[in-house]
Amino acid sequence: MIRKKVCLLGAFGVGKTSLVRRFVSGIFSDKYLSTMGVKIDRKTVDADGREVGLMIWDIHGEEAFRKIPMSYLRGASGLMMVVDGTRPETLDVAAGIVRRVDDELGLAAPRVWLANKRDLADDWALPADAWAKLAGDAPRFETSALSGEHVDEAFLALARAMLA
Amino acid sequence: MTDMGGGIPAPILDWLMEQCAGERGLAWAELEDDGVRVRRAGGAWDRYAGMDVRPGMEADGLHDALAGMLPFDEAWSLPMIELADGGHADLHGLVLDGRRWILWRDVSRGVEAARGMQQSANEGQLRQARRARVLDRYLGREVAGLIERGEVRLNAAGERREIVTLFADVRGFTAFNERRDAQEVMDSLNEYMVAMLEPVLDEGGVVDKIIGDGIMAVFGMSGNAGNVVAAATAGWRAARRILDGVAVVNARRAARGAETLGAGVGLAAGEAVLGLLGGRRRRAFTAIGRHVNLAARLEDAAGAGEALVAEDAWRAIEPRPHGLQPRMLDVRGIGPTRVYCWRAPSGALSGQ
């Protein structure tokens, strides 16, 4: 089995932990619990007939006074960039993280982009142009950790991209 | 007593070591020259790897956090790795005297102490974002921003402002409601509501309230607050766009064979008190003033596809709009009043 390290990155409160819980355990809790440091989970997926053991690094959210240590990304084969579709300002945070990843690590690992909390339809405020520009050519998904919408697809897309 | 290079006596150093390592679940491993296999190891490895670590073992298999980290030529540090028991540890890769080491150090106590502060700070920011979204939805983005910046106060005492008030409603709705299924009525009403609300929000107006099949909106709360010319001009643009929008809805409905309805608009300018109406348990933002009643009466008097503009508002609009017909109107409860009537040019605007 091929093992791949995947890192989830984004602002605090965008739902990274909820996405991992939905994907790994199939559960959701609307209680917000701030992630301290990094929590590592595992799940195996079948990507076009190939077994991929994902080691999923759920990394604490980026904040003005608490930057994500770039050492967490060492050895990563794929990045999952997460924004909150109800908080457009989280796109700027994600853009800042990507800049640091590119400048400090030059990490060429495949990326997928997730705009999470799609279930909050009334609050959805994702600026389409900025979102498309940020993701570039990378696959992007509008996800809901609450309903599970597009969550498995996003992880599978990253697994496929890492094998390509 | 040995005096170390830094002047720190050995017992003190021993005590410091005990504080750092002894009570904090230290575990270490020296790596072979290949940078992967363990040469020797010690400390509380069972806490991190769930087993004793012996020479010859491959270190990158001891914990998922080590995957991709070995071998290394430069020191690195992975702070606050969550452990299986919910605790946290810092993981270091060290290069000392040409030898590579990995070191675990339990930091659970420090993390727990910091968690409460971080949790409440993040929750506070998320709460603020949620509040801003609610304000945004009910008052419009521009006004929500003003409230957040403290430029407009929402309090029960109220605040006097020169504003322009717009009323608009769907004509013939009561009869339509009688004839149709409730779901069809709801869907139709939403179609017309969007056509009435969007122009208000686009022009910087605040939707004061939705009243059944109509809306009340105010201009002059944001941007050019107190500038009646700007408020009247924005209100007038919104009024015309509402009638245009309703015409588009009607064309769409007619194309699919649905019944069409018209809309009427009233616009007036004057001083109002803006504030919160109601008691502690339920309050709503609103504008109160004589001209507010006038705007409501004008909307009531307007026919389908018509906008009636009170003289004060008409005089403030820039540039002064053409094609409005002056008319004396005996306004109920107010008396004879000069108004200016604008009628949508196409028959489609008025619906049935």
C-alpha cells in the first residue's frame, strides 16, 4: 500500500477538523473545539484500483499571532486548502499560507481547495472570482462537513492527484 | 560542587533537568548513520510509540508524525503533536556533534493551559463574524459595516436623521392570495420580493421591514448619512428599478403562463428618529417620522406600475427627473399634498 502524508491548511474555524472527522469517522459535531498543534489521522482510500493510505495532518488554524510552522509540511505529498464559504476573509488567510508554502518550502505537492460550510446556504458569501483565481487549476469543491457533501470526493481527488 | 561553564552549579542543573525532562515524559533516540534506524534509545517511548524502542528499529515507523521527517541534516521541530491519549508532545530532530537524535517532550500541561484562551478568542471572533452576517442580512452590508464601526448606533433612544423613505408593494396580491394555493402564493411573493429588495440594497438603502406583500426601506443611513440629495437620488433610482424589475418578473411569468401582478411605490423625504422599537424581549430597528407616514400613504395611492414622489423628495433628486406629472393628492390623514407621479412606460410594468 502506498502511504501519503496530507496536510489540511486554512484559517481557524473553517472546519478542517470537522472535515477530517466526517471523512475518517463519518460523524459531525457542531460544537467548535479549537485544534491545538496537529492531530494525525489515517484512512485508506481506493483511487482507481490503487490502495492509498492517507496520513491526514489536521493542523491548527492560521492566526495573526500564531502562524502555522512550515516544519509540519515536511514530507507532505498533498495539501488540502480549506476556506469558509460564509467568511470571505478566510480566502485571504489561505492565500497568505500558500504564499508562505511557496516562498519558504517551494513545495510542489498537489493541492485541492475546499470551500466548506455549504449547508449554510443563507450565509454563503464565497466571492466566485476570487475563489477561482485562488484555486487556479487545482480541483476545488464546495463541501459540507455537516452533510458530507463532496467531502469524500475532495479527498479522493487529492489521492488521485498524488498518484498522478 | 562543580561549576559549569555558564556558572550554574550542577545541583541546580540537575534540578532543571528534572523539571524539563523527568516530569515531562522525555523520550529520545540516537539514530544510526543512515539517519533512519535507531542506534540507542531511552525514556518514555511507550507513551509515544506504544512500545519499547530497541536498536535496529526503523524510527520513521514509530509514530505517524515521523513519516517523511527522516533522514535529516538540519534540526527541525514539530510542536504540539496530539497523542493517542489526547495529550500533546513536542517532537524534535536534533543534530548534535554530527549525530542525529529524535526527542519527544510532553507539553500537555502547557497546551491545556493555552487551550482555554485560544478557544475563547476564536469563539469570540466566530461569534463576531456570525453577528456581522445577521446584521448584513437584515440591514444590508453597508449599514452593518457602519454599525460595526460605531458610525450608526442601534439603541432604544433613537437618533434623528434626515432620510428618505420608500414603500413598495405588490398590487392585487390579496385577491391573488384568495385564488391560489399557499405554496404558489409563497413562491410568487418571493419572486416579486427579490425584484423589490435587490434595488434597495444595491442603492445603499436599508430594508426596514417586510410587511406581507410590501417593503419599507430607508435611504440616508449609510454612506452619505444626512445628505438628503444623495438619499433622495438613491431612493428614486431604487423606485424606478423596482418597477423595472417587476416588469422583468412579469415578462418571465407571462412567458410560462403564470398570473402577473403590478407594484406601486411611494417616496418621501424628511426627518425621522431611527432606533429600536419594542421591549427587552423583542426589538426591531425602525424609522419613525411624519414623512414615513406620507411615503406609506403615497404607496397606497399609487396604481400598479406607478411611483408617487412627495415634493420634498422630488426637489432633492439630482439630476431632477423628467417625465413626472405633478398632481395634488388628498392624502388620507394628511390632507392635500403635491406629489409627482412617474408611470412605467410599458404596459407590461403594471401587470394585470
